[in-house]
Amino acid sequence: MTTTASPEAKLIADLDARRPTALARAISIVENQRPGFDTILGALHSKIGRARRIGITGPPGAGKSTVTTHLAAQYREAGLTVGIIAVDPTSPFTGGALLGDRIRMESVALDPGVYIRSLATRGSLGGLSSATRAVADVLDAFGFDRILMETVGVGQSELEIARAADTTVVILVPESGDSIQTLKAGLMEIADIFVVNKADRPGADRVRTDIELMLGLRAGEALRNVPAHHGVDFKKIMNPARIAREAAAGAQTESWTPPVLRAVAAKGEGIGELITALDRHLRYLEGSGELRRRRRQRLREQVIDVTEHRIRQRLWRDAETNAFLDSKLTAMESGAATPFTVADELLSRSVDLLTRTRS
């Protein structure tokens, strides 16, 4: 008696055989969380961890796609395969990604060693699709050497990109307002490498100095209370930008100061220096143990995300749970009950529902 393999098993076998059509199908299933997506991700889990994940973010118009394209091209010249996840705004009409990344990245789009996938934010506050990490896992398991994740824009909520990447590159330009943007604490915290793109324009040096000043002040704060006889060079402390520039240029083993690079991506200038900085950061991550810490944190957050998703599904797809909540609305209206007491009661009565092996 012959048995027919499940669609998920056949798809996983096709992924093992590195069939591009299987990759596209798997990403669609995972992105949209169609039935069987967790089975696919579970089967691929033991194969992830080899790819280097690089997040690229910055304000609109900073040249993120241009930098991404040149990075992909240089990695291909080095014999590495590249997966690109471009997170774009959501179309209000179709719900899909609004911008055409294959058009903007046409110079590498037809390269068989490059795979480009556009994802829609779908309201994700950080400009990073909630499916991005899972899609990166699929690309990683498929065998890509580098995964470049380009995001919509930059802001306080863009901290999300740092959770998905091993290294985060923040791209700024010398246009009005960028100097103020660099002062945001969130932006300073997520960047492992800064790139001042369009550095042939007026104001580029000022933006670079502003960033280095903030980095230097952050580093100099640790030296504020050190007595002079300990050998501290107070001339350097009085010049925070110099502190940051020298720290970024030196050997970094126990801590990392983000370098601030110049680039003119439209001309391909500065991309080699960026790749060198990315390689230096990887060596720091591996040598300091930070790479393992970041990836362990990513696994932890994935479990939390999956758990919360399953709890929501089980609760709000259950007819009895919804009927119970509806029955409490009158009591909450009158003040006899509060949303908090109702929530506690709802969780207490839903123990069996929430602890089932499968929903």
C-alpha cells in the first residue's frame, strides 16, 4: 500500500533539493501563515544559523536600495549567494508591498545567485514585517550566505530591525533634519555601523561629526569619574568625536564603537569600506560572544511571538470564550465588573483550551 506524502513534506524535500520554485512557495506560506507554515519552519529549524543577517535602515530617500544593490553585487563577485528581503509600505488597495524592489535593484535582480522578496509592513510599527524573521529563516535554511533586510524608514520603533539582524547598518544623508535625527537615542542604540550616503553633498561632514560626537559622549561618560593620575588623556575627553573615531578605527574585541563611514552609493563609492566594516563587526560578534547572545535572544523572542499568536487564535476562535466575554459586558457597563477581573476570570476558565497540544 503506497502512501502519499503531505504537501508540506513534498515542499520540504523540494527545498532540500534547492528548487527556486519551492523557495517562493515556502516564503508565501510562511509570510501569510497559511496552514502548515509551522511544520515547514520546524523542519527547517536545524538548518538555520549559517547565513549572516544584515539589517539596512534609514530615512526615506537615504539610498538604502542603492546600498543594498551594491552590497549584493560585491558579495556575488566574492562568490557568495545573497537573499534580499525588502520591507515596503503596504498598499491600501491590495495589502501587498507598495514599491517595486526588483525594478530598483534591476542590476542584480536577474542574477541566479540573488533572490529578492518584497514584504509588506501590514501595519507593523517598526516598519519591519512581522514575518521578516521567519522569511529570513527560510532563506538561511535554503543556503544563502548573506541575507540583506532593507526596511521602510527609521524612527524610535525601528528598534525592531536590530532584533532581526546580526548587524544593523543605519544610512543617513546630509539633507535637512538628519542632524536632529541622529540625536534620537533609539537610533544611536540600534546602529552597529553608520553610513553617511551622498557624501559628495554639502553638510555630509557635519552629519558625520554629529554622529561621532554623540558616540563619543556616550563613551566618554564612562570615563567621567576616573581620576587624572590614572593616565586618562583629558584632551581626548574634551573631544568626544575624536574618541569615537579612534575607538571605531582600533581593534574592538570587548566592546564595539560603530564606525561612521562616507559613501556615494550611486557611484559605488564606499561600498568596499562598508563590507570591510561588516566583516570586522562579525569578527567582534564572534570573538566577544555577542553573536550567540543576539541569536539566542532572537530564538527567545520567536517563542514568545509564536506563543502569543497561538493564545490569541485559541481564545478568540473559541465560541464559548466569546460568549463568556459578551455575557460580561453588562456587568462592566454598570461598574460591577472591570476588564481586569473579567480577563482574570476568562484566563482561569480557559486553562484546558490554552494547554491543548494542538488547537
